[in-house]
Amino acid sequence: MGHIYVKATFYNAIEYVEYMLGKRRLEDVRSVYVDALVDTGSTFPALPEDKIEELGLPLIGGYPAETAEGVGKVKLAAHAIIKIEDRISETPVIVRPKGTTPLIGVVVLEQMGYRVDPNTGKLVKGLPLML
């Protein structure tokens, strides 16, 4: 099975809530549109640092984590709203170095009800918020 990429929009969560409350227009919500790699070995989504800055997400701090490079520390940014097709998710975002590939981890996939079909190498919709 090859790599799976999805088109995803990341929104500033606070501004998105203001949009939902009718206090802001959607076009006034900071957002980034990316081709993201679906990474079932990753827990949280991740964006390059420049995309985090574009969204205006404050950093929450550094936390110990196990990454593809081994055990170390990752920077975590505040929550974002992520949209893939017609589904949304809300979660903190890991900060990656500039120029790296955006990632979609299993938290987002599970919140949206997507699963990876190993036979086709594509995302398949299920029921969102599976418990």
C-alpha cells in the first residue's frame, strides 16, 4: 500500500467558533489548505511551523513524545479545526519544521469516522465519533 494524501483545511479554532456564533464571516477565519499525508502511526495532526504561524495558533509548550526520529520533545500548538471533505474535527496540532509535510493522525481520522482501507489505499467513511 502506498502513501495516502488528503486535501484538508485547518482553521484557527477560536475564530471558527466565532464564525459558528455568527460573529465572524468564514472568509475572515484564518485558514490553510494543504495536501496532508495520512499517518496512522501518528496520534495528532501536524503542520509546518510557518502554517501554524499563518493560522495564528499559540504554542502550548513542549512535550516528550516518540516520533519517527526516536524519543524526543515535540512542540504542541493550540487547537485547530480540521476539515476533510464534509467532516470536521477539533484537536491540538503538533508543530513540525518549515517545509515538512502536513500530517493527519488517528485522532482526526477517528473523530471524523474515517478508516484506511488497506486493499485500496484510500480513506473510507464510516460513522463519525465512533466510540
